[in-house]
Amino acid sequence: MYHNSQKGVSVIISFFIMTIMLAIILSISTILSNEIKALGSIGNSISSFFAADSGIEKTLYFDRKQLVGGANRGVCNLCDACSNLSTDPDTQCNICMATPLVASGCAVDDCTNCEITYESAFGGRTYTVDATVTTVESVSNFLIHSKGLYQDLVRQIELNSD
């Protein structure tokens, strides 16, 4: 036999159990919705990473393949070679500047102490590259810093020859 007060206790216990279950479900849904938002931007993150990688690859290509007769590096000639490479704006280097770190450091035939900066774009993605060649005790050090941008997401890659 139940008394009237015992019926109320079962209602209160079931209410507390339902409240705990609701709190668990709401916390799980909050966590999942935040994870889904993060997953949505992964595609843009990958695109900006590959834009930065394109800057590294382009700089290495010009350093190794676009050598001017007898030069040991092609990166000091990057601004001239890249601008003359194509009439397609997606493959050109924009705002390309070669700055000597010492006198005659950006000489095309003897590229020893030079900083080259340029930016380029393709398919809605842009990248900015800062490449520096320095020589310390006749050992050449080549540093490439590339920053890729796609839909407000930035990824950076740094490559050092040390």
C-alpha cells in the first residue's frame, strides 16, 4: 500500500533522472556541434596549406632549374624569370623584390646574400614567399618562409637548408 507522500517521491526521483539525462544530452550535442564546425573549415585549411606549399615549390624550382649561365643559384634571378615566364597572371610573381643583404649580394651569377619576396595567386588562393640566401664562412644557408591564404585561413611553412 502506498501513501500519498510515497507517490510524490517517485515523481521527484523520475524528475531528477530526466533532468540528468537532459543535461547529458545537451552537453553531448554542444560538443558535437563545435566539432562539426571545426570539420567544416578543414577543407579551407588544406587549401591554404597547399597554397603555402606551392610557394615553396615555385621558389625551389627557380633556385634549381632557372639558372643563368654559370650561376650557382637561380633564386636571385627569380623576379626576372618569374615575370617573364608567362602572360597568365596566375603563374606570375607579383610585387617581386630582391634586396641585397650586403653589397652585390643579389648578383645573378653569385647569389650569396640576398632576400627575395614575392606573392602569387591561383584559383582564389594566394601565397607570399620570403626567401633568404646567406653565406657564413663559405657555407650557403637557404631559408624559405611561405604563407598561404584561402578564405581567411592562413597556413605557413618554413624550409631551412641547415
